[in-house]
Amino acid sequence: MGLYAVITADIIQSRKQVLPFERIEQTLASFAGEHLVKSFALSRGDEIQGVVSDLSVIVSLVRRLRYVMWPLALGWG
């Protein structure tokens, strides 16, 4: 069994955002990669989570996710 990492992002001030959550979910659904064990998805309403199998791609995935989710501000964990 390999090593996995969960990438978690919180949408900052999600109640004040103008983007509808349906659009966010569509964007996340199109965000795919061979290293994703579990695709990025909304959970708890304003939290984005995904699971990766290759730790070396975490930085590039976070940068790409920040880009596709702009103008939303994201807090990371």
C-alpha cells in the first residue's frame, strides 16, 4: 500500500461569494489527474477535498486548483 495525502481547501468567506456552488462543482469535476485517487469535491458546503497518490505533485495540484478556482480565496490544509 502506498502513501497518500489529502489536500483540503476552505473557501474563505464562502457566504459572501458570488459564484454559485453548482459552477464550483462543475469546475472541480473537470479537474482531473492521474495522481488523484479521489477527485476534488465539495464537502461540508465550503470545503474542497481530494486525495493524491503521488506526493511530488501536491504543489502543482494546489497551484492549478488555485488558478481554476479564482476569484475565490482558498485557505489550505
